[in-house]
Amino acid sequence: MLYNKIILAGGNGYIGTVLASYYREKAQQITILSRTPRADDGNIKTLVWDGQTEGDWVNEINGADLLVNLCGKNVNCRYTPTNRKAIIDSRVLPTTLLGNVVAKLETPPQLWINITSATIYRHAEDRPQDEETGEIGTGFSIDVCRQWENTFFKTHTPRTRKVALRMSIVMGAADGAFPRLLNLVKFGLGGMQGNGRQYVSWVHEHDAARCTEWLLQNPDLNGVFNCTAPQPIKNKAFMGIIRKAAHVAFGLPAPAWLLGIGAIVIGTETELILKSRWVVPKNLTDKGFVFQFPDPETAISNILN
């Protein structure tokens, strides 16, 4: 099926690049809304916006099949007051703007997907967290997710379906978390982080892209969906699989105290590494989505090869 238009708001980052590549042969036109101009690349074009005010880009959304909102400042930073405000504003303001625009378009998108985060659930080592029985956590990162999703769902868009796609760590060769973990392994630092018991929820980049099209092709689906592979894994085992696939026999572990020092040095938060994200995609699997890369061994082997 050839789609008319795919709109990727804030689509110049890693996941946006994955989606643009996935839809390149599936859509007549892909439009990326970005603060940074970029030359056209075949049927992929970039329009400049600021994420806060309407402009010529509004006309591009009219008649789109799919709108995906990927806006948001990278959370890989220290949670200073300035960064906290920037993290929230960079998600809430564009989502509000898109909601106002979509609500008044003559031919609004069929589906609007907001890429949110699976980190909305609590630290969980006791049981998996799904869309029905999962428990929302506490703390700054969870507050961000709450505000983000509340802003998304409160806008009245009667002719546009809405899905909050709670994304886990997306794994691919070009960018994201995996190349950084692989580098740790290659330098002999690929042991467990902390006590290694925290769960890692992850998804192969191809399945992340595939599920957006699957949601588009199933017009009765809306609401919250977890975008994670069905086999989360503990950190210790996860790092072991990467070492084995990379043919590295040993990896030094990183205890929590050392991670705390390192996080200050490089300007990040240990929560990104030590929080146990045991999240499963109940809504996707119950409705019939089949993952091409359901287990970490298959996914990592594919990425490396």
C-alpha cells in the first residue's frame, strides 16, 4: 500500500530517521518538522518550525495518513531546574500546538501517534508492567510522561485517532543506546551495571517502525500501547548476550557508586541505567501484532550482522 503523506514532527533524531527510512518506499511524501533546515532527500523533505507557533507547515499536515510526534529534549542530562523545564516544555508545547492544529484541519491525519516513554511505569523487579495492570511510578521522569500524555489526550480530535506509544529503548546499529553499549563491551567495560538485576525493556528499530504502520492499518485501535519487545531481560544477562555476540569474553562490572560518579562527570542521571523497566507489550500482542525480533539474541545478532 502506498500512503499519501507521513508527517514526522521533531523527526530529525534517531527514531525519526528510522521511521523516515522505513516509510521511504511506502509513502509518496514524508515531511519532517524540525528546528534545523535540511536539504530534500528524494521524497523526504524538512520544514522548519519552532514547535510553538503555527506556520506554513500546517498545510502539510492536511490530508496526511499518519502524524508521528517525536518532539522532546534528550533526557540524557542532569535534572537541573533549567533542564527540567526544557524537558517538559519541549514535549508539552509541541503536543499542544499539534492538537490545536489537528482539531481544526479540514482533512486531518487518520492517526496521530505520540511517542512517549515506557519509563512511566514504576521500578519493577517483582512483576511485569502492562497497559492494564501496570503501576505508574513517581519522580521527575514519570511526571514528565504524565504531563505529556495528559496534554496529548485532552485535545478533542474527533476525526483523528490517537495512540500514545510508550517506547522502550530502541536498538539499532546506527544510533541510540546499542552502539554505546557495544563500545563499552569492546573496551572491556561490558559487565553488569549496578547489581544487574534491573530489567531492560527494549525493541528492535524495525519492529518499532513496523508497529506504527500496523496501528495505522488497524482503524479500531486507539489509546495507550507499550512498544517493547515481548521478552525483557535483566541487565546482567543482557550485557552477557552483547558480549557473546561481539566475541568478548569478559566485561568489568560497574557498581552503583561508580555509576553515580560517572553520571556526574558526563552530565547524566543514573536512573537511566539503574531503573528496572520490566514493561511488556500486552495491547500489541493481544491485538495480533507479531514481533520480527521478539528475543534479544535474535535482535542483537541482526544488528551486528
